[in-house]
Amino acid sequence: MTVTIVHPYVVSDHTQLGGEPIIRDAKTPVRAIVELWRTGIPPEEIPSRLPHITLAQVFHALSYYAEHQEEINGYIEVNRVPEQLVHPSARPREAIS
């Protein structure tokens, strides 16, 4: 008998964040890891920003994202902070006038 485990650290449970994919035990949404990665932070540095997760969990989250981009991008969009609510000091330099 063969057992295939595709993303052992990523789970989805309707009782946690409404079923949004999260890192097992850490309860960190996959989208949080993806958003850090998309800002240019290398996967190896993400655990220093989120010290409760491991590098293995980061890579599994990014692997999950590679296979479920539309789903995770949807969660990113739904949770986006409107630009007018972002404090000027937190905006990228090119966005500050």
C-alpha cells in the first residue's frame, strides 16, 4: 500500500480561519508566507520573520501555493488592507508622495 502525503504541513479546517489553508499547529495562513515571499524575502529568511514556523513549513506553503495559486490569491485579495488605511510609514517608497 502506498500513502502519498503532498503537503504534510498545510491543512484546511472550516473551524480555523473559515477553512483557509494554514500551517498545521502554527495556525499561520499560507497567504502570510506567500505575501512575504512576494515582497522579495527569500524563503530561508521567512522563519526569522515568523519564528514559530520552520523552513520546511515555508517550503511546503510555497509548494501548496504553486499548486493552488488562484485559491491563495483570492485569500490575499479578500484580506488586503485598503491603501487609504495603510500608514504612510508602512507604504513602499515609490507609493509615498
